Amino acid sequence: GFPGDSCYGASKAGLSGLTNVLAIELAKRRIRVNLVVPGFVMTEMTAGVSEKAREAIVAKIPLRRMGEADEIADVCYWVAGSTYMTGSTIFTDGGLMCGL
């Protein structure tokens, strides 16, 4: 999280619990629910991050770069086709969560 982003961080954390509950509730209907958690990705939202802040964040990412939107889309496509996966959280963050 970042200072000033408490609402954003809380809503993202809530998605994890919602994913688990919905996966259980909807399994009987053969509906799968998974959560893809993107890391620091080049988007309109991150375009406004200062160069200094961007460098500090990228320095914590083991792959030492920001992600691309198409890389997140690739993971979503793979998850959508994984018919025995439900209730999973897939971090797609260049390894950022490994160090936290």
C-alpha cells in the first residue's frame, strides 16, 4: 500500500475474501471464481506516478520492470481456461509479493 491509498488497498483486500466465498457458493452451479492480482503495470493510472516513485517501486520488483497490460491479459486468459481452478489468487507482479 501507499500513503493516501487506504480505500483502494481495503477494496483490493476485500476482493480476496469475496473470491473465496463466491468460489464456494457458486461451485455447485459450475461457476469458477478466481482473482488475478496485477502488480505495477503501465496503465493510465500509473502514468502519473513520478519518476522517483516509479524507480523506487521497480527496484523492489525482482524482474526489475513494470508489467504490460497484455501480460496481465495473458494470465486472465490462462485462468479462464483452467477448468479445475476456483478460489485461487494469482499474483502477476514480477515477483513483488515474494519479497513482502
